[in-house]
Amino acid sequence: MTEQRKKGESRKGPGTTAKGRKRSKTSRKRKWFYGLFFAGALAVICAIVGYLLVILNGERILAANRDVLLRGDSSVIYDSSNNKVASLASVNSQDAQFNELPKMLRDAFIATEDQRFENHSGIDVIGIGRAIVKDIIARSAVEGASTITQQLARNLFLNQDKTFFRKATEASIAVALENQMSKDEILTMYLNRIYFGNGVYGVKLAAKYYFNSSLEDLKLWQMASLAAIPKAPSYYNPKDEPEDSLQRRSVVLKLMQDQGYITEAQRNEAKAIVYKPLENYSTGSNRNKFMTYVDFAVKEAVKVTGKTEDQIRLGGFKIYTSLNANAQQAVEDAFNDPKNFEESSDDQKAQGAMVIMDHADGSIKAMIGGRDYVRKGWNRATVPRQPGSSFKPITAYGPALETGDYDMNSILRDDKKCYGDYCPTDSNRVKYIGPVSMSQSIKESRNASTVWLLNEIGVSKGVAFSEKLGMPLDKKNDRNLSIALGGLTTGVSPLQMATAYSAFANDGKSVDTHTIDRIEGPDGSNIYEYKSPKSEQLMKEETADAMTAMLQEVLKPGGTGLNAAIDRPVAGKTGTTQHGIPGLSSSSNRDVWFVGYTPEWTAAVWMGYDKTDKQHLLKKGSSTAASLFSTVMEKAMKDVPRGSFDRAPQTNEPPPEQKNAPEQVKDLRGAYDENSMLVSLSWTPISGEGISYRLYRKASMEAEYTRVLDAATGEATDLSVAPGMSYEYYVTAYNSATDQEGVPSAKIAVEIPGVDLSPPPLPSSSPTPSPTPTLPPEESPLPTLPPDGGGWPSNEPPLTTPTPTPPPDQPAGGLPGEEGPGNGDEAAEGAGFDRP
């Protein structure tokens, strides 16, 4: 029995018999089946719920914003002279009815933009799958997969950013549009709202603008040219880019043939036609002028009123702004001129941004967010970038002056020195010159002395000063010496930089940046009126004055900002950041800047590429940004009363006649005495009691006259002249009894001959020259570079310095860079370093 039991157990024991094994396999199959079933059911439920949420979200957005689908009563933007600039609701377009749209024109857009338009319900599942695969391969959102309905949703309700949440919202609105509108209605609205470049919206106006044709008279090649534009309006419109337009037209025609809309013969015929641009044709509307400024003002209106953007655009409001139309037009013209930008190797253009503001009250006079900016586009004026050396006044020189321990003549140390593992390098033609004044250090944008200065005052003071000026730094990663040279974790925007520099220009006081002065309702009621907040004293007046004096030197010979000079006083600073691409040995740059101010306005210029890679770098330095500043500001300020940094702005009109003012001085004469090395000046004295004279002088490189001498008689001598310079003089009479100064005399010019500094030839009896005596370092004179920054004067020995070893590669965006004097360009050493 025991043996039989054991045999039975061996045959029928749990998990050991054939029947048991079969039962076990069946059990596992059931578990897998139920698991897959419930997982599938859950996935279906989630998909249904997700789809319902998408639909409900789209319906909610559409219900809350139905006015956007209609052309309502437009609000209007006015400039500072109360001239109409833009109509917010009805853009520069002409609406077409569906029956006005030729079938072949509709086919061209469907073939190009959404070949399954007639079959999907707002979302193209096949297209989305293809886009997801491409995005995964590229590891970024590169493929749009947008249907015509989605594009319409984006244009009406959303911005242009490619993010998951924006795409999801776009899809939900598209589904809602498909549920409430027919395909014909959607296609008609799409063709009426889409952007065609050059400020033109809608296919009807585009046909008129590019071909001077009605829709019904369009030829196939013209239809294909119009269908080619929406993918990239700046690059594919035939007026501005005829070659690119022709190539894109060929793509459209091929798509139309592939999908059976046209024959090969029609394609070849339409492909061969060459576009001839119309001359002097205008849309007859200015409603889309100055789009960056208009968009920025609309956002500000939303903020100050608490209304939605749709309410602002469609509410019939009158929005009065601080826009200076002349300044804005000067900016627009400069950004439309390709000569002001480096040429790109492909269709990604070198970009830029600029902000101009009045630092007396913070009003923004002009703003542009990039080349070919479109409505609701990417406003680069508000996008953070690495500032390079344009940040030096904010984190090093400004806080040092504020301590009271330093002034513009204080001596800094420009030595090759490491601070732990951080080793800043000069890129000037002559590096590490030892003792250097603060004024010379900032003029030549020397890095070693700037970092030395921040190290002396402490990083915390630099961080605090930056925060005061409206640019708080990263609390964890920006507590280091690299901030002295603009090596920041996040970066700063052109608008922030203009605001910060405005404090230097405004005697150290804060300014509140704004575009809107007041808003009136449709009935004339006062909806909003700007009231300036009480200004804060962000720094001592002495700090602002010293900074302005030093920054003026940057635009003089030997400074890095020479190209920014205009016909009035300017103070400013250049900035450049190196590319920071690991493994790339190149002196090309990622960002270039110039931030500067006149006695009246402050402006910031940034230039660079939206996406920086090996093919998209700037070959030139900050001289390009400085030149753009000069080009714009010269024209922008032509009607602005001219002032000076130590006097209030003067109007162009002559001052009223002063009672008892002295008469004009006559017969001013001047000559240079080579023996005494001075300028002798004389004039005809004026009769009267208490009359003295004030002599004013301006050197050839200076923009303003300066009072240099007072005299009691009709003659004076100027001892402070330099060889090789030219000077202009005028004199006024002053009545001490009435405290009144007379009208300036006629101006005269005096040329000072140059001096030959070449050493005399060595005597023939002396085969070798005597050694030059060596002074101690503190007594050694500092040689001065010539204006072009190259070579030493012939009577000075060359300064020998060891060639610095480039620092190791560093991550982009958080490390300093270098620049040098001369023509305003900078050169850098060390991959991955941000430079001025």
C-alpha cells in the first residue's frame, strides 16, 4: 500500500501530472487573456475619455471666443502724435466668398497643405503618426502635421510655438471647428485669414498684391505661387525671394500632378514661367505696420485692463501709445535691409531685435522682434540671450563705483591670474598690461581687470546691483566671477538691457517701461490712463555720472564701440558671446550686442541666430550690432531736440532774446605757436561794465563743445592741446551784473601739426645702442595704442607677454568672453566662452 501510494502520488501529485500541467497552462492563458482584455478595455475607455475631453475643450474655447471668427468692431492703435497705426481686428486683408475661389486654387492649397482635408474630421491621424516618428528621430518638435483646420485654429486662437500642450489645444479647437462648420466654410476662412508675407493676409489681397489680378483671372502658375507662400511667407513670396518662390512653386505643381489635379503638360508649362514683380504696388492700407510694437501694446492692454485679448481687439477701443513713428520706421527699414545682417548659408536668416525707449519716463518709442516678424510672432526683444561684455557695467563697474571706494580713475590690475579653476583671459591685441584705469579697462573691454575688480568688491555686490536694475540672477548657478563678463545661466533680453542702461542715463533713477499712455472706450470714456510709479534711486547720481563718462570713451578711437557713434553724444557698451559648441574650434559667435544711450533715448541691439549650430554662427563681432545702432539712431532721432549729458535738451528753435544780454563777440582769431606749443586766441572786446569772456572748445573726435577758459580781456591762450589734433573754438561775452551770457561768436578751427616720434639714427661710432633704463613697475609709463588698435608707437619698446593658454572647453551660456579695442570687433580664445 505504501509503495502503491508513493507511485500514485508520483503520478498524480500537484504540478506533476499531465492533467495538472494542462490545467496550469490553461490558467496562465486565462490570466493573459483577461489581462490583455482589461488593458485593451482600459485603453479604449481612456481613448474615449481623452477624445471627449479634446472635443469638450475645443467646444469650450470656441464658445468663449466666437467673436474671433467674425470681423468685429476693430480697436485702433495710435502713435505718440495721435496718428492711426493699426486696426486690431480687421487685418490688412480682403475677404473672399467661397464661390469666388477657383476650384484649381482650392486644389492647389489642399494638395500642398492638407491632401486628406476632405476626409478627416480636423485631425489627420496618418500625418500625426508620421510627425511623431520624425520628432522622435530628431529629438525635437520639427514636424507640424497640421491640417488646414488646425492651421486655422492656430492662426485664430494660438501662437506659433511648437509644444505638446499647444498642439493638443490646437487639435481640440480643430475638431470643434469641424463639428460646427462645413469644409467649404473652413477652407474659405482659412484662405481669408492666412498670412502671405509683406503684411498681406488673405488670398484675395495676395492675388492683387503679387499679380494685380482678381481671383477668377489667376493662372495656374500664379495659383501655385500663392499656395507656396504659407509654409514660409518671408522666404517663398515671389516679390522678395523670386528664386526660392520658383523652387517652391515647382514643389506645389508636382504635388498637384501626383494627386491628379493637373497633367504633366500643365505642370511643365506653369513651372517655366518667370515672375515679374509689380512696381510701386501698395495694398493701400497701413493697418499692419509696426506689428511687433502693436502686439506688445495689445499684451500690455490686456494686462492693465484685465480684459481678454479678443475683447481688446474687438471692443472698439482707442489705444494711445508712446510709439514714435519715425523711430519705428527707421528700425523697420534697417531690419528689412539685408546689408545690415550677415548672409546665412541656408534659409535660416541671421536674426536681430531692438528696443528704443525714453529713459526720462520709460516710454518705449520703438521695438522690433526680428526680421520678417509676423502677427503674434516670436518677439526676440523679450527673449533672454547671453549678454557678454555688455553686462560688465551691471555686475562689475557699476557696483564698484557704488561702493565709493573706486572712481573712473582708480587703478585696476589686468594680470593673467586664476581664481580657483576659473582663468579669465584678455583677447586684446596687447594682453595683461598690469595697472590700468577703470576707464581704460571698460573702454578696451579688458576681461582680466574686470574679473579682478569683481573679486575685489565681492560677487554678492555684483549680484545685488544686477537685481536692482531688474535682472535677478540664478541664486544657485550665478554666484561666481564669470558674471563679471556676462556668463549667465539664463541670459537677459534686449528689453531688460535697455531698461537697465536707462538707469545710468537717468541719473541713477528707475524707469517704468510701458507703451500705453491711455485707452478710450467706444463711447469716449476713459478706460485706462498711465500713471508713472514713483521712481527709485537705484544708485548714487555720482555712480551714474561716472558710468556715463566711461561709456562715452567706448565710442572713441581705441574703444570697442567706435561704429556706434552718431552726430550726438552716445554712451554704450558692446557685447559678444562665443559659440560654445563642444569640439568646434572657431572664433565665430553666438550673440553680439550693443547697448547705448544718448542724453535723450536708450537703445539695445541684439543679433544672432534663433538656433545656434555649426552652420549658424556669426562670423563678425559686436561691431555689426554697433553699426546697426548707429544706422537706426541717426535716422530715428533726427527730429528729437539735441541735448548733452550735463545739460538739459535744447530745442531746435532759437531761445527768446534776453534783456540786457551782451552782444555777440566779433573777430575771433586763433593760431598755433610751435615754439610755445600753445594756441593764441584773440577777439574784439565789447564795451560795458562787468564784461568777461568764456571760451569753448571741441576736439575733432568730440561731439560737444566744452568750456575750457575764462578771460577778462580780448585774448587767451590754450595750453592743453595735443599734436596731430584739430580744434574748433568759439567765445561768448558774459555780464556778471545780470548773470547773462551772450550769443556765441563765429567758430574758428585750428590745426595742430603732428610730431615725428621716430628715434634719431644711432651714431656711426656706436655699434650698439645703449640699453634703455628700466623703471619699476609702478613708475613705468603705460603706452597707448593707436586708434586702429594695432602696433606700438615707434618710440616705445614692444610689450612682451607670454601667450595665454586657452582655457578648457566649457558649457555654453554660462562663461565669459573677451573682446579688444580697435574697429569694434572682438576676438576670443577658449571654446565655449561668452565674450563681450
